[in-house]
Amino acid sequence: MPENDLLAKIEKARLVGRGGASFPVHLKWQRIKSLENPKKYVVCNASEGEPSVKKDWHILDNFTAEVFKGMVLTMSFLETKEAYLNINKDYYRKLKAKIDSLVAICQKKGYLINIFEEEPSYIGGETGALLNAIEGKKTEPRASSPSPSIAGIFGNPTLVHNVETFYDVARVAAGTFKPTRFSTLLGVKNSGVYEVANTQKVAEILRETNNYPDFAFFVQVGGGASGEVMTAEQAKERELIGCGSIEVFSLKTKPQEFLSKLFSFYAKESCGKCTPCRDGSWQLKKIITELEQNSVIPWNKISPIIQAMDKSSFCDLGRSIVLPFRSYAKNILGIEV
């Protein structure tokens, strides 16, 4: 397929990135294509360190060849012969034979796809951190400027897409693309990964997958760490966002239980590069885990820490705690913090 035809089809399909940011794919491609730099890289991000998200595993397990096809099409468009598959090492261990076979096939066609096995982590999926890791540096975020599109791997323009995005590129090229996305459903009777329409409301997805709860509930949508928390009523009006996960919780879930899950994750996953995230997440975990059961949540201690992480964290990891925390407090508990 001629390159411009594929680009036009991608634009017409309104293809967006599926790593969470939903940036238009055709604009990302055009930007890197226009650069004069003789060396460019393509990266497939299969880190999937966000809790409650398993769509990348589902796609890699079931549509491995299509993902590699999408990578090769992207490399061809950008006129580069080298790419990296940044993959959760647990995923690679399970899919090694299939992936290695496809790497060999691509190499025979002149495309080198390097496998970079990543220790499963949340920060490892952050673009700057994964590029640092590939370069052999510490897995920690970079300054936001310049962007990877201008100075990525070893200072060269680098295009980074999520697994699902490359799969969609292959479907566009094959004429089989549908305006759908993958969603991980947890906390329901039929947990798993489902392909759903882009514009479906959260509640509709639960009903159509036979997963609508028979108990009073709330949901976290978009990821188990950074996703927004909303009521069952709000779920009737809101579409799927972020990394495409829906996790259901009983309204009987105690605030201490929910916040402990959230704060403990951030304390574990902080890379330690900046003080607000490193110390803030540790303090949050300490506050919540030292509370006696059924104690009143000390919002006056927690809120200033959250605010400091929001305003001063070096990268999005520290700032991403704000949305789930505040949406949970406001939507579920009726508290402005």
C-alpha cells in the first residue's frame, strides 16, 4: 500500500493512540516523517504496568502477527529499519516462541526489531523512562522537552505507540478496522478483555458483556492507578477513557480500603527521582496503613500531600494520583478535597 494512502486511511479512521493520551496517529506520523534526521526509531510499548489493564496482553497473545505487521508498516512509512519492542518480561516469557519467530521473519525482510525485556513496573511504561531503559540508563522519566518525536532513543526522532495502536494500524491497512477499542473488565462476574465500540457508555459496556452488577456499586475507569472514579449514575453518561479499563467496586468498600490500594501502589512504583512523588507517596501510604480499622480519614493531612504531588512532581506518575483521589472523594463520598 502506498504510504500516503495508508496515512490518509489512518486519518479517515480517526485512529488515536491507545496508551492513554488518545493523540491522533496521523499527526504523530507526519511530524516525525517531516524531520530530516537520517536515523529514526519506532517503539512498541508493551509495558502495561497500570493495574487493572490487561488489553495489551490480550492483543499480543491473540494477534501477535498483526501487531508486528503494524510495526513494519510504521517503519516503512518513516523510512527506518530499526524498532524496539519494549515488553513486560512476564509477557515475553509466555510468548517467546511466537515473538522470536516473527522477529526472524521481519529481519529477513530487512527490518530489525529489538526485544527489550522490561521489569514489570508502572514507571517503565512512561515514555521517557522506557527510552532511558532502552539506552541502558536508569528507568526514570526525562524532562518533557524536547519530545521523543524530536529527540528520543540516543537523541534521534522516535515514534512510540501502544500495542493496541500498532494492531489498529494493521487493521486499517487490511481494511478490517472498526471503530472499537479493547477494555479490561474487573470486579465483575465475567472478568476479562472485551472489544467494545468507541462511543459506548461505561454502563452499556457492563450490560452488553453481561457484567452489570446486581449490587450497589461504583467504578474506576481508565486504569487502576490513574483512572477516574464515578458513580453508577455517572457511568450511564460517560464513555470509556484512558487505558480502557473498568473496575467495579461495591459501595460497601471502605474508604480506608480503597485509598490504601491506591496509595500503596504509588509508594511502590515511584522511581524516587523527585521528592514530591517519592516522599509524598510514602507519607500517604504511612498515614492510611497506620489508621485503625473504621477510623475517620484524616483529609487535612492527606490533601496537602496530594496537592504538592500535583504541583511539583517531575513527571505524570506523581500527578496522576490526583484524579482518582479527588474523583473518589467527590463522587463517592461527597467530599471536596
